[in-house]
Amino acid sequence: MTKASVLNAGPGKSCGNRGAWVLVATILGSSLAFIDSTVVNVALPAMQSGLGATIKQAQWVVESYALFLAALLLMLRLFLQHTRGKLCKVSVMFTLTL
């Protein structure tokens, strides 16, 4: 599919299977975020007992982790805007090889 045909695609016109790949990437990204938060919550009792923290202090670990991931995603988006997505293809290939 040429760049012109993608730009000329309007309502009722097909852009190929690009929408399917966007959907797959969105679902995978959401799933990974859910799995990350689940892992942190499962490990929370062990971290709490190992560090001798209260439940309020342990909750800060979960909130800090979620905040860090959100900030990391924003910074990654800015970086990818400047590299025009070239790094994104490399990182997807790297992730798939793991």
C-alpha cells in the first residue's frame, strides 16, 4: 500500500490491515500493564515483611510503580516522535525474540 493510498483513505475506504495491528498492539500493551501491576501486588506482602513496612508504606510502592510506568510511557512517546518510530520497530523485534 502506497503512502498516497493511505492518505486518500476516507470513510468507507480501507487502509489495509493497519487497524488490526493497532488493535493488537493496544491489547498487548494493556495486558502487559495489567500483568505488571498484578506482579507488584503479588510481591507486595513479601516486600512488606522483608522491609518491615506498614500497609500504608507498602501501598506507596504500588502507587510509585504505577506513576513511574506512566511517566516512562510519556517520555517514550516523546522520544518516538523524534525518532519517527524507527526505534519502535527495533524494540518490538527485541521483545518478540525474548
